[in-house]
Amino acid sequence: MISLSNCGKADRSIVRRVVSTAVMLVVFVFVDAGVFSNAAFGDQQDGDAVAAAKPLHPLAAEIKIQLADRPADKPFVAAVTLKANPGAAKKVVAAMREATPITRKEEGNAAYLLLRDPSDKNLFVLFERWKSLDTLNAHLHAEHTVKLLETLEPLLSEAPKVDVMYPVFFPKAK
């Protein structure tokens, strides 16, 4: 068992980021295998078309920068690190619990999963997989997402950190 108690603050931060990235990659493999698909959670796509083009939301603009030269119509994964204020973790979970089923039904969403750090109960990573930047942008403009972001803002001790990755290849199904 790895103990972070003997590490300095900077070392713990590095270890947590490495673990967060590793978890994101493992979850991505499971998502690709259908373990975290909408169907696996009993949700069905509602068939609604993606909302008409909206101006690029600031979070979508940040992700676009991270995607660099990758075409905006390609799938990607975002890991959003959320640090709750002391005593606010239950409210973060409740807000996410309300928004998650709606988000999973959105066109273009392939995964939406809230993960919690076992050693820091106020630290969460929201794992999201989107079909394209446009589908994420539509999600960020959706009423339930606007409400979620407004609810989360006072509950967080720092601004969410967004890390973006994209699939290099898809493993073949067995």
C-alpha cells in the first residue's frame, strides 16, 4: 500500500495527478468496452439532435486549446478535477447525482462518471467522454448544466481543473 503521509506536499500533488491520469486511462478502456456506456447504465439516447450551434462556452474554449490541432469533430475525454470546500462534499455529490442521468442521455455523450479520491473525500474527478467539441459545447449551454455549474461554484475551494485526452486507437472487442 502506498502512503502519501511520508511525502511532501509537491510529491503528493504529483502522485495524485499520476493516479488521476492512470484512473482516467483505465476508465477510458472500460468506457470503450461498453462498461460505462449509456446502455450499461440503463439510459437510452433520446434521439434529439444536438442543439443549434451556440457560441463557444469558456470551458469548451479551454478544451479546444488543449485539443490543439485535433479536429473538433473527433471524440475526446475530459477529466475535471473538483475540490470541494470542507463540509461541502455531500452537496457536490447531490448536485452531480441530479445532473448525471440527464447528461448521459445527451446526444454525443459517451460517458459521464464522478470519481472520488479515497484518501481525500473532498477531491473528485469527473470523467467525461464526448463525441465532439460541438456536443460538449451544447451540453455546457444546456439548462441543467448551467444550473449544475451555478450550484457547484460556491461549493468548490478552487476552480475546476480540466485535463483533456483523446483516443489514439480503440482496442478490438473480444
